[in-house]
Amino acid sequence: MTQASDPVASNSYDLVVIGAGPGGYVAAIRAAQLGMKVACVDKGWWGGTCLNVGCIPSKAMLDSSNRYYEAKTKLAGHGINIGNLSLDLPKLLARKDQVVKGMTGGITYLFKKNKVDPYTGTGRIAAKDTVEVKAADGKTTTLKTKKILIATGSIPTELPGLPFDGKFVVTSTEALDFKEVPKKLIVVGGGYIGVEMGSVWARLGSEVVVLEFTPGILPLMDQELAGRLQVLLEKQGLKFKFGAGAQKAEIKGDKVHVTYKVGDKIETEIADKCLVCTGRKPIVAGLGLDAVGVELDQRGFVKVDAHYKTNVDGIYAIGDVIGGLMLAHKAEEEGVAAAELMVGKAGHVNYKTVPGVVYTHPELAQVGLTEAEAKKAGMEVNVGKFPMTANGRAKSIDDADGWVKIVADAKTDRIVGVQILAGHASDMIAECVVAMELAASSEDLARSFHAHPTLSEAVKEAAMAVDKRAIHV
């Protein structure tokens, strides 16, 4: 890979992308496909947080931990008897690292294939047509460019009183690499990162206590299905304390003491590790935005218009750094759209059909409006529900916890939202995203063929249930 200090045939570009996460590297590739000469600058985390310490490694660990948990709790029921089951944590972590290594290498290949020049180093906007790249050895390369795309992503938010030390009070990054299973793990924050990482370590044998400030887990998801997921996670060993505001963490010996407030009562939990995952903030420090006059909003996110342009001509921004849903696939779509808009094409992102997935087991996935959100918006809706316990494929693979829920406009029957709690909800939600993108009605989905036996038949049945004509319940 070309390093920041290496000579390049010409340091003049049509586009320089700062950040090689899902938004940045995808934007760079799409821009190159459209005929632009492109450079992509990153400190060396090709694939960004998602690929290195986020989506990919966490899903590898979620899969491994679930296999271990099922071996302990389910395989005997299938007539599969395992003798002395044991956990080899170093091997589990090594597999996770190997998955990451293979994926990051794939980005190097894609850059080469699409003629994107990668520069390893810290990027800074020196002028609206100039990016300086400082390598680890201190050497600086200057890139001249017609356009700049900021795709620097985000980092975990630190809570007052709970500063990260990387050992006792940690982010999700360190929680992906514990060298031994914590006897007890406190998770501050019951959002998707908190319940995912909490479930990983609970399955592997840790006592996990989740402190969440709101009345339930996953406050941005459908609360009916989130409540059902909470019950299933409790059966897996997770403990939840709601209305709990973490106030401080103190290290005493080899333990962390976390003080939190519930109502007027002050309580303390003592554990081996405390994982804090209460949100993320944009990475803008050191980019030189002040010098060139790029405006930020009150929360520190880069302000852009509908075409991802900042207030400075020729400078664009996408992904976590502009706010909204902090999801890899949202950043990817913005990256594609921004690149297309730069060359006069009709790039577009439909923010009403961005799916969200919580990769616990079962998974919780949704797209569009929840029933509560639709009613709050003044819509009259019809709702169809179907239990996974009535799905033949789910029963046959011993994975029948969950429901499918479809929300449709009562006047037009157009689907406005879908929520799925199921073992493979992340796969099942895809057809619902397409249906909403094409403005389908619940009738359209209900009359579409779904192969038998498949989990997706539950989607069809839920669509039929909107009109109270589900067959198998």
C-alpha cells in the first residue's frame, strides 16, 4: 500500500477523501468508478471503526459466543452430546482478529483495482484545495485537490466521572479484546452496543449488569419487541437496572466501583470491568476546519446541505461526522450519493428506509416507523403481527423466539414500518426495506411468494395479519 511518505506520480487529485471507514472508502471507490482521480487518507485503519473495532469483530464474537452458549444449552436436545465442553478464549479472539485482517486486506485490493491512491497518515485540511498528510515518522505530504470529502467518523463519548482508562473503565474497543472472561462486567448504557457486548460476555460466563438511564433497553427500537428481547436476554443471564444514572467509577485494588443513582437512592456495583457505551461524538479535532471556515452545529457535527456540501465550496462531509443514525450502511449510501452528486448524477439517500439491527440472539431489526411513532405523527395505522413459534422453519431449527410486526397506513395500506425479533432478523428485514423503497402495500407483500419452509414466511403472514387474514395463527 502506498504510504504517506512515498512518492506518487502526481499529488494532484479531483477528490481527496479523509477517512477510510465504510463511508470514506466506499465514496472513494465510487468516485473513481465515475472517472475521478481519487486519494483516500487514513491513519491506517482501512475500513474504519466498523471493520477494525466495531461491526465486523463484534459480530464475529457474537457468533462465536452464541455457538458456545448453544453448545451448553441446546445441543443435548438435538441428540448431540458433548463431553467436557470448554472455552478457548485466546483462540476465539484469534479467529476474530483473522476475520478483521482478511477484510481490511480486501479494501487494499479494492483500492488497487479501482486506482484509488491510499495515504497512511493524519489528514488536515490546509486550504479548500489542499490536504496535508502527516505520517507516523513526521514526514508530510501535500495533496492538491479540486474537492475534499470529510468522512472521519466518530468515537465513544466519555461520561463525566467515568473517564476511560483502557483497563477498568473501557470502550467497546477494549471489550473486544479482554484477555480473560470478567467474573463481573458492568455495562453503562442499554443501547445496541451495550446489549450486544453484554450478551457476548454473558454467554461466555460473565455476570453482566446493565445500567440504563431510560425505562427499558434499546430506547430507539420498537418498545414492545425490545421488551420481549429483554426477557430473553435475562434468561441468558443479563441483569438490567433501569432509571439508573451512572455517576462515577473508582478503582480500588483490582476492582472498579461504579456509583449510580436510581431515583433518590445512591447505589454501587463492584466489578472487574466497566464498559461505557452511551453514545458517540464526531471526530473533527485536528482537521483544520476552523482555519478554512467549515461550520459545525451545536453538538459538534459538520453542517451539510442536501447534497452533503459544507458551507465551504468544494468541501463535503458524510457519515457519523454529520450526525443522524450512526450506522455503517447509512454512511456507505451517503458516500455513494455524495460521489454521484459531485459529477452531476442524481445521488440520493432515502432516510425513511434505513434499517437498524441489534445483533443479539435473537436479533432485533427494524425499518421505518414503529407503531408508536406512526401514531404520534397522527397516522391511523393497521398492525399485523405473527409469532415465530408458528413458523415451521423456526421450529425445525430450534430458533422460534420472536415476532414479526408490520405497520401499514390504514388509508392506503402502504407499509410505513416493520419490526422483526428473530434469530435471523438481520436477513429477514431486507425484503421489507425493498418493499418500503418501492412504496409497497401490506397486500403486495402478503401476495408475494415466499418459499416454504423459510423464516421469511413469517413476514408474509404478518403482512396478511394487517388485514386480519393470517393463516397459521
